[in-house]
Amino acid sequence: MKVIKSRAMVPQKYKWGLIVLVVLLWFFLGGPFYIVDPEEEGIVLTFGKYTATTGPGFHFKWPWPFQTVFKPPVNVVQRIEIGFRTLSDDPPVYISFTNDKDMLAEAQMLTGDENIIDCAIIVQFRISSPTDYLFNVRDQQGTLRDIAEASTRLVVGNNAIDAVLTTGKLEIQNRIMDEIQEISDEYRMGVNIIAVQLMDVQPPQPVSAAFKDVATAREDMQAYINEAESYRNQQIPQALADSVERVNSAMGYSAGRVNTAIGEAFRFTAVAEEYRKSPGVTATRLHLETLAALLDTVAITVVDESAGALTHYNLSGGGQ
Amino acid sequence: MKRLKRLFYGTLAFFLLLVVLGAFFTVSETQQAVILQLGNPVRVIVGDRTPEQMADLQAWIDANAPGVKLSQGAGLYFKIPFLQQVEIFDDRILEYDDPPADVVTKDKKHIQVDCYARWRIDNPLLFLRRVRTENGALSRLDDIIYSMIRQELGKSNLIQIVRSTNDPIGLGDYVRLVNNVTYSDTLEDIEIDAEGEIRETIKLVRMIPTQGRIAILDRVTTTCRAMAEDYGIFIVDVRIKRADLPEENQAAVFTRMQAERNRISNRYRAEGRRMSDVIIANTDLQVDSIRANANLTALTITGIADSTAAAIYAEAYNSYPEFYNFTRSLETLENIMGRTSSIVVGTEGIFEYIVSNPGEFL
């Protein structure tokens, strides 16, 4: 009865077409050959049991259901993004914690000093053991994502916010990487974590202005100090120059004073020596010379004693 | 008749095919299986196991299901068609993700905790008896993990859930990385030393070693693992994926962070001003002292010059005191009698007087 019924369902003219279709499907999807791409490895299962690993190229196999082949991309560096997603590479389109609520929830975490910080990270990994990767964990990507999130929060939670923001970045990346590797080894996932990068680490948006102001304040502090230092650099050389000038002029004065003294003393001694030889003549000569010089310039008024106090003769034009 | 015969052979061939196909089944590398005969387990096929795990499983079977055959490894297996059925289970590490839950910590803070766990069907026979399916297992895991997490986290302070080491905020490293940061139990401070280097002191929070996220999760994992054993499940680990403050509590943290930063900014600026004042004051002092020193030197030099000159004069004059008196008188006369002076004299005897008393003019 069954046979008759099925015969009625499939019209005679389509029968061969249907058979050919099924055979073709079988041939290409589960058939006697397969192609491994350069970045892949072929993992061959015979009756569900792992029997061989094959390299890139064209290979024959027993058709399904005898052999099946998995082709994990062992040479491709795969990546997991946390706190942001690359929606398209060209042109680059991202959503990140700055513009997406879900991403913010993923990126926002507590630091060890009970502050909040936003972190976007990338985890890069490669399949190191295709059999472990295929056979030991069911949802590999999801598991790695869970591990990465847990590890990031664990490590960031151990650090102060300033360490995460500035100086500790490298150390923190390494710690996260070690942690992810350790947990995936525990799961025997057969992956090698190549790198963990803190892509974007920022204080949360509501407090970012205050954080930026710290940097500005630091610069301000430096500016105040620089200003004072430039004052110092200007004032001290000026004072030094002034003091050299002051001392030099004193030395000039000193030389002049002493030399003048020596000169005058010499002249005095010379004249005195003359005086000693002939005191009367020299004294009179000096006296008269002086008087002559004096009387030449001085206004002289001669008063006639007999004529009384009111009579006088002005002998020079200059006197009054 | 001929048609009936064809139908008979056709049916026979169909059933033979079913029998042959039904006698074989494959267990893949990612699977494990239990063979039931009329509902009773007769054989267990497991995947990747260590010898110790195999021995444990064998011991469990001997105690709880004697007569069940245990074998290991993927491949092609045989069963009696119709009489025996195969239950296939996953042999990989499986995922469990619980929905984020609000937990109140010991210090009465609210925290949004999102956990995940990884588990494996460890004893497929027991698993089949107790929970049958993965969905059944997930709901049991929900019960176990959710309550254990709440219980353990409720016993800890927030900071212990966030942190996992006794390092002062991981400052062991921080100090190493930034060697001018130190930490103290109470203080939090920024100082700028004489060279203008900034030194920060950061408050450290200490924990006793049995606390912290890793310790908490270890305890949760151990307890959950023991409870899940009854379902033939092995819990690989339970981890906190996210433990964040609920939105309504974030505002308070933001306010505190802002105040903290403002304090640091103010401190920087105040320090800058102070440093600048110190430099300016020092400069002024230095300038004054440079000038004073120069003055002292200059005065000393002029003083010495004056005294030297005086000595020279004195020596010369002392040799001829009489002549000195005389010349000095003349000089003085010259000095007082300038161009604008005038002399009033009598008409008699002026020249005689002057000439006759040259030394006594004044």
C-alpha cells in the first residue's frame, strides 16, 4: 500500500529528476571529496571517530554517512570585541560604549578602588589544536567571550582606576591575556590567545570633564612653576651683571683715587724739595702766582680809607 | 498474485534495511551515549575521560547499576534493533548563563551580578535518570547556582566581590610601574617635592586572604559542584561575568569620583602656586644678596683705595709739614676765592702787606 501511495504522490515524469537531484546533493555536500582552504585544516571523522588531519587542497573521502569532515580555520587570527562591535570594515562602522547602551553595559566595570571605568577591549586568538577546539567545548566563541568578560573584570577589579587609565595598561593587558589563556586551557579549548588590547579606556562620560581637568591642572601647575622659573632666570643674571658693574666701577674709582694720590704726592714732594732748597723764593713765587691767578678772576674793590665808607672804585668790569 | 508477491518482497526488503540500519549507530567525538533495553540501561559509552574518571564511573555503575557495560571512545557501535534504544548526550563543555540578578552585599550595597557557568555531563546514566535533557539540567543549575551566588555574595562586602587579591589595589604592581606612588592605610594625598616631582599617596584597602572574588567563586564552584553531582553533572566553574552597580547607585559613585578628581586638580593648582611663590621669593632673596655682596665688595674696594690714598698723602705731607701748611693755605685761598668773589681793600699798603707776610696770610 505504501509503495502505491508514494507512486501516486510523485508523478512519473519527475521521478528521475528527483533522484538525480538527491544524488547531486549527496555528492557535493557529503560526497567522496572535499576541499580544504589554505587557512583551514581538515579534521576527518570516520563513524564519528577522529581518524585524520589533512592539509589544504583537494582530498578524497568515504561519502557520508561513513566519513564527515570539519574544516576549522586554524591559521586565521580571530577576534572577539568587547565594549564595541565592528559592524563593517570598509567603510569602518562601529558601535561602541559611547553611543550604544548594550555596549556600555558590556564596557562599564568597577575598579578596585570602587570607581567606574569604561573599557573596550579586543581579544585575538588562534586555534592551536583543532581537535580540542572542535570536540571539547560546544559554543567556543560564546565561551571565549564569557571568559574574556570575566577576566577583564577580574583584572580591572584588582587595580586602581589610575593604573587602568594610565600607567598600568600594559600590565593589565598581559594579566587579562594570561587569565583568558589559563581558563581556556582549563576548558581544553585548544586556542592560543595571541593578544589582548585595551582599545579605549575612559572614565565614564558624566565624570570625564573632571578627569580632563586633572590633566589641565597638572599643566597649570607646571605653567605656574615655569613662569616663576623664567622670572628667576631673568632676575638672577641681571643682578649678577649689575654687581659686576658695581664692583668694576669701584675698582675704577680705586685705581683713580690711588693714582691721583701718588701723582699728587709726587708733585707735592717735588715742589717741597724745591722749597727746601730755597724757601723764601719759592714761597714768594707760589704766593704771587696764586694771587695773580686769583686776582685775575676776582672782582676787586678798593676803598679809600680817608674818604669814608661810601667812596669806592670798581676796578674791574665784572664786580658790582 | 504477482503484485501481491512484489509487495511482500518489497516490504521484506524494507524491514531488512530497517533492521540493518537500526543495528548500527555512531557516537561522535562530541557525544556520549546510553543504550536502553526496553527502558533499562545496558550500556554506557563515554568520550574523553581520564583513567581515574573511568574508574570512578565504573565504581559508581557497580554500586548503582550493576550489569551495565561501560565503554569509551567515539566510533561505530552495534545494538539490537527495536529492542534497544540509544540516548545520545553531548560530551563537550556546555554553557550556562543566568540572567543578571540584583544582589545585596553584606555592606548593604546593591550590585547587579551576571554569572556564567560551564558544565559537562559527567555521568550520562545518572543524568538520564535525574534530568533527562539539557533543558532539565539548565533549570536545576538555575536553582543551584542562583541561590549559591546570592548566599555567598551576601556574606561579602562589595569591595571583596570586586577585588580578588590582598594586594593593595593591585598597587604592588602600580608602585612598581610608577615608582613615585606610595600607599597608606588612611591617607590619600598628592605632594610635589623639591624637584617638582609629583608624589601620590593612594588609599589602600586590605582584605583577608579568604575573601575576594576568586575565593568567593571557588567556594561557589565547590558547593555547586557537590550539589550538581547528584544530577550526573560536573560543574567546571562558576564565574562572575559582570558585577556592576545598578544605574541608580552609579550617580553616587560619579559624584564621589568627580569630587575626588576636583580635589586632585585643586591640589595641583595650589601646589603650582605655592611652588611658584617659593621660587619667586627665593629669587628675590638671591637677587638681594647678590646686590648686597656686590655693594660690600665695592665699598671695601673704595675704602681701601681711600685709605691707601690718605696714607700716600700723609706720608708725603709728613715729610714736609711746613710746606704743606703753606701750600694748603694757598689752595684754600684759591678755593674760597671763586670767580664770583670780590675783594674789598684799602688803598694803602696792600702789596707790602702781602709780600712781607707770605706765610701768615690766613
